[in-house]
Amino acid sequence: MLTSRHHEILKRVVQVHIEDGEPVGSKTVCERSGLGVSSATVRNAMMELEEMGLLTQPHPSAGRVPTDLGLRYYVDSLLELVSVSSEEQERILQACGQGNEELESVLARVSPLLATLTGSACLVRTPDLRHMLLRRVELIKLASRSGQERVLALLISTTGQLRSRVIFLQSALSQEKLNQFSLFLTRQLEGMTLLEVRERLQRELEQSEEEYRLLCSQLLASVSGLSMGGDLIVNGRMNLFQSFAELSRIREMLAVLEEKKGLLAVLDRCLDLQGVRLFIGSEAEWNQRGCVVVAAPFQSGEGSYPGTLGVLGPTRMDYAHVIPLIGFTTQVLSTLFAEGVPTGAAQGMVVNRFDAGEDGE
């Protein structure tokens, strides 16, 4: 059983190791712990923590570093989170915008920002479009080009997200006729997912008049061309060169990013959870020592968590800073895209939670 002395010593070992990246000796812990005990007493306690599997000694003459189990205990029981600074809040809110644009555009700004703020590689598991519910269809006549009639097809989701495609027709249709088709399609397709839209358009091809059938055929081709599955966006790969000292470790992490499968599996594990989650070393799918993924899901407004935002970095990550950053950002994203509220209102809804030092668990 861990005593209060064990707690304090483990906490100091982890904090010093995060700051310096080196094994921590008993003398250093004695100087920084404020326990008022001798170096020998601290050394004995560190040996006990090693026997419990919470610390390890890389070399006989070296100090000790936390194990994955020790880091897990530290994060779950000893970590004291810090508040997201007002400057960081403002930068994140500006990157998130007002929630009136496509989510992909917002994520393209948020991801590199988080890579900068955390000094890690930022990971985004983009939403699966199969969750997107259609609100309406709009067809807009464009100027013909090279003798081809062009129509802009807009698919607008219940959260205001937009998918647009240019479709080509063999014969010209007036804007009035396109408006009629838009209204009819909206009545037929409203509230459906994109998979259901594809199925319905396929049925329309089998029982509609020729003019409408040709339009549905082109629209079906456009919808089928949309990537349905979520993708992985990575920003800040170069941060790994600063985070990991050994070239072999950098190569391993770059291989993990390139292969993607393990990362996607970890990020997908967050989809059915709430709050910020950590996958430390062996807890991750690829079972790599010395690395951690900190991630949280974000909501798109259909009552689920179709996307995940996180960072990949060394286990000597500044958890007290990174966890609130991930939590704050995903809360802003969820608030904006679920409710469409202005940025200022979103700030008021999420700042209090993370100023209080909560990690969203």
C-alpha cells in the first residue's frame, strides 16, 4: 500500500523527469520534495516504489524513472491540472471560429495550433460522414463550360456542414426547374444519412421521369464519390525530433504515424467515451515504450462523438498542461457544432470547467 511519503516521492520523480528527461536520484528528490527526511530515507522509498513496479532504474549507477504503471498512477491519482491560460483560450477560440463553416476547415486550423501549444504531434480522427444527417439539397445553375451544362449541388447537414459538388447535365435546366427539383429532393431525403441518401437516389433512378432521372444519376455519382470514412490528420511531426532524443525512437514514432492503423485504433477507442483519455506506452495499440497519446472525442451535433482530437508525444509530457488544452478544445468544437452558438458564448460554457482543474474524466 502506498503511503503519503510514497505519493510525494513518486510525484516528484515524475515531475523532475518530465522537466529534465533524465533519471532522478534520491538527492534531487530530497531537495525538491520538502519532506524533511534524509536522502537515505528517500532512497529506500524509491526502492520500494521500484519493487511495486512504479519506478525503474535504467542503469545500476543511475537514478530512477517512472514506468508506464507509475505514470498511470501519477495521472490518475497525483496529477494537479493547470488552467488553460487566457491567451491560449483566445487562440483556440479564434481557430475554432463561429461554427458556421465546414468542420474540416476548422480542424485544419486547430490541429497545427495544438501541435504548437503542446510541442507534440497533433492527431485528428475526422468525423465519419455516415453520421451526417441531411437537412436540405440546393441545386444552383452555373455558367456552361465547353458546351457542358453545369449545376452546383449543395448537401447541407443538420449541423450546417456543407458538401458541394459540380455535376454535369446533357441538357440545360432553368433555375426555376432546379428549384423545384431541390424542394422535391429535400422532401425525399431530409433527415437521412449519406448512406441512406445513396440508397434512396438509387431507387429514384428506377422509377422517375428521364429528366429527373438524369439529374439523380449525376447527384448519386457525386455523393458516392464522397469519402465516407473518417481520415487521420497529423500536424507537428517535426516536434517528435525535439521530443525524442534517440534517433531510433524518432523512427519508430514516424513509422507509427505513417502506418496509421494503430493510431486510428486508439483514437477510435475514444469515440464511445467521454472526457480526455490517456494511452501510455503499452496501453496503446502498438505497445511502444516511452510514448503517450492524449485524446478526447468531439461532438458534431447528431448526438454522437464522430471525431477525436489528440496528441502523440513522449511519456515525459507535461500532462498538467496538455490534458486541459485537449479538453478545452474539444469542448469548444462540440459546443460550436452541436448548438451553433457564438464564440463568446462557447467560451463561457467551457472555460469554467477547465479553470477549476477538471480533466473531463
